[in-house]
Amino acid sequence: MSEQNFDYEVRCKSCFNKFIVQMYDSHDKCLWLVDNKDWYCDSCKREYLDKKTEMFSKANAGLGFPPLTGTQKRIAWAEKIRAELINKANYLNSTLSHEDEDAKTLSDKAFLLFFQEWQTETDAKWWIDNRTTNVRDISIRIKEITDTLL
Ligand SMILES: [Zn+2]
């Protein structure tokens, strides 16, 4: 049996540097992928991720959320999760209808306290551990906070 070579040379779409990737599909398919897939080298991938993380950090900071601590990789993931969870909470808030002004004031206060709780969570790991938090979970916590205000 002849030894098969799984190394293919591809070109980074961003910096145009060539690099080697390993693929284990049929040779024809691999050649097709070499030509047609968007390839990015590790350093461009990292740069892209850093930029994205910076974007999320900025957006989250604008909402009063402090920087996260942890490894760079964890922070990158956690910033994305945090942005998504903030969106979920804001979405929930926007869907609520209130009986009167008092009810709205109470709800706004509960959301404020809720966000303050989240703002104290600065460990990237916490956000990763809580990444499956859904609108229902948020709603339950808002209800709990609201009950303490009554
Ligand atoms: Zn590159």
C-alpha cells in the first residue's frame, strides 16, 4: 500500500500566507476544499477572535459590565455568552406588559437589581458555567427579586 499524504497546502484568505492543513477525505474532495473553502491561518483566526472579543467587551462595558478575568480563551467565550445573556434579559424586559405605572416602576427596579447581580460576576468561568441560562431562568430570578421589593 502506498503511503497517503494528508497534508494540503492552503492559502489564508486574510493575510495570503500559505500553510499546511491535514484532511482525511478523498483526495478529490480535499483538492476541492483547498480551492473553495475559506481558509484562515492560526494567527488570523486569533486576531479575528481578539477583535470580536474586544467588540463584545466594549458593548458589554457600555452597558456597565466590568472586564472579565480568566484565560484569554475563556474570556473570549465568556464575553460572547455575556452579550447573548444580556440580550435575552433585555428581550424579556421588552416583552413585558405592565398593569400600571407602579408595576412598571417595580419591574424596572427588579431588572436594575438583576443586572447589578450579573455585573458582580467578573469571572469568565461563571459565564461559561451559566451559558445555558434561558429567558425562563431570567424570568424566574426577576420574579424572585420583585418579590423582595414588595
Ligand atoms: Zn492569515
